[in-house]
Amino acid sequence: MVPVPARTEAWSEASTMCNDMSSNTLVPCPDCGHLLATQAETCPRCARPLRTPSPREGLLLRTMNHAVSAVFWIPVFLLLVLLGTGAIAYLLGYFSPPP
Ligand SMILES: [Zn+2]
């Protein structure tokens, strides 16, 4: 088998295929080794959460990202509105020198 270079189209295709194939297989629990379906959310033996629900930190970070982007984009937006208004006013002749 030819090794597929990482992060290429073929690589992502191959990994997608692997994911599809492994979706119905059993995986050992990382803690106790009990075989679990990959869809299982917790291990029935040791109750280890397998698919961690979206963590609070992630939500907080995403909210912060939104806040940061808002703080960044609002002045940009206002500046663009000002520039646009100025440009429109200029085009309409408000700034034309008096005759
Ligand atoms: Zn387990």
C-alpha cells in the first residue's frame, strides 16, 4: 500500500473512509479496555465518558471570539459607514467648493 501524504485530498478521503468503516466497530475503552460501540457515549463498565460533550471552555472561548470579533468589526463597520456616507456626500456634491 502506498503511504498517503498527510493533509492532502487523498489523505482526507482515506481518513473519511476509515471513519465510515469504523463507525460500526467496537473500540476498547481507554480506561478499562471494555469493548464499546463507537457510538456509545459512556462506558457501561467504568462510566468513563467517551464522547465528551462540548466543554464549557469551548463555549466560553467561542463566545469570547464572538465578542472580540464584534469589538473588532463594529469600529470597522462604523468607519466604513462614515466613509460611505462621505463618499456619497462627495459624489452628490456636498463638498464641492462654492462658486
Ligand atoms: Zn471503561
